[in-house]
Amino acid sequence: MLDGEGFPKAHEIFAGNRSDSTTVAHMLAVLQRRVGKTKDARWRVDRGMAKPENLATIQAAGYHWLVAAAQPERVCYFDQYEEQAGSREIAREASPRNERPAQSTFAG
């Protein structure tokens, strides 16, 4: 976990045979124990952690989340995300180093 300035606040090392999707609840507890409940925290999860139960756990703890996934994998979820209260579309703008067309993603 990093703070708003990019400095490490907490980290954990798990056994190599543990699935990413099983670490979210544990990391929520570790973070809250180490640094307390941070109101403005945002959880960024990759597609291995973006299971509905994990997103529900993050949201139930009062945090917001952002899912990282390849565009073809997330298009099928756009309607679902648009319907969630508090979600918003975030458009990535092209940059000199990455000129691909802007893509949208959703945050809850």
C-alpha cells in the first residue's frame, strides 16, 4: 500500500501458491491495523483480485476501488459499472509515449 505521495505504508508477502483473489480481505485488515482507516484511500486491484466478493468487501469497508484490466476484458462490464451508484467513467488520454486511442475505464 502506498500513501498519496507514493511512499509505502504496508506490504505483505504471501506464499507463492496463494491466489491473488484470496488476499484482499487480509490486506484490508493489515492496512487498518497498521495505519488506521483512511477515508480517502483508493484500492487498485488487478483482474485477478477483481472478483465480485472482493469488490463488495472493499466497498463494505468504506473504500473506493479501481480495477485494472485489458480493454477487451472490461467492455462487457461497462453497463454494470454505469449502473452502480457513485461510479464514473475515466478516459485515458493519449500521450507522446502511448499514442493509442483513449480508452475508458470505470471506478467505483
